[in-house]
Amino acid sequence: MDDPRHALSRRVMLMTGCAALGSSLLDAPAEAAPVAPEFVGIDGWLNSRALSMRGLRGRVVLVNFFARACVNCIATIPYIRGWHARYSGRGFTVVGVHTPELPAERSRQALEAAVQRFGLTYPVAIDNDSATWNAWGNRYWPAEYIVDQQGRIVYSHFGEGAYSQTEAVIQRLTAT
């Protein structure tokens, strides 16, 4: 029997026909896109008070699943940090979800140091027990999900790359 924790990621990939490590843009009407799950089981927040997807409705949200020691995750940070700087004034929010890949990555103090070292000023959720990871059905580091103003996942990308494609989605959704 299929693991229900992965139902959302399968649904996103099936709706878009995306490959496991690639990009997807939902071509279906926005109302057919899956609703973004809430942040659950979060052990704390850095750079922010606790956030919820419901509370972020009306904004475009990029949810970035990462692990502080993941080389591929680190390579994506300059792009995500740049999008945060360029588009946050246009109704765009980045939320990092730190889900440890290794037991050694569970230290809050080490994560705080990494957030400072990487220059992250956007909210970062500490997902040490993978509760949000599982709620989203995520399977990859790094993973980016773009949620539209209605709270629906309209784009996803797994791994490095597709930076111009991802930014084009952000630009389209934040255009006034």
C-alpha cells in the first residue's frame, strides 16, 4: 500500500507530469492545484514569529525545504535570498523549512549559526521531526514549492537549477 505521507508530492508530480528531480508548473486551472498543507510539528522559528499557510493567504509564498549541511541546498541559497530581496515588497514571502538530513543537523544553535552565515533574513521553521516534510509529502533536498495567493501549490522544483523558470513564476504571480 502507498505511504499516505507522499500523496501530495505524487499528486503535484502527476498533475504536472514532472520528473522526480525537475520542475513543474501546474498547467491546470489554479482551483485544481493542491492546497498547501500547514506547517506542523515545528520546533521553533528563526527570524519570525510562528507562521501558518492560512495566515499567509493573499501572498505568494516560496516554501524551501533544506538541510543546513546539504551541498545542493547551499548552492540554491543565493537565488532564494535574491528573490526574497527583490520581491518581498510585492507580496512575496520566502519560508525556509529546515528538515535535517542527518542527526547532527538537529542542533538549533548550529542552525542559527548557519542562518547567520548564509545571510538568511526570511523566516526559517525548524522541522526536526520531519512533521512538515511529511505533511507536504516532500522527498528531496532542496525542494521549492510556490504557493499562490489562494494557498494552492502552483509550482515545484526539486534539486538545483531552473532558477530563471522559478523566478518567472514568482514574477508572474507578483505582477500588479
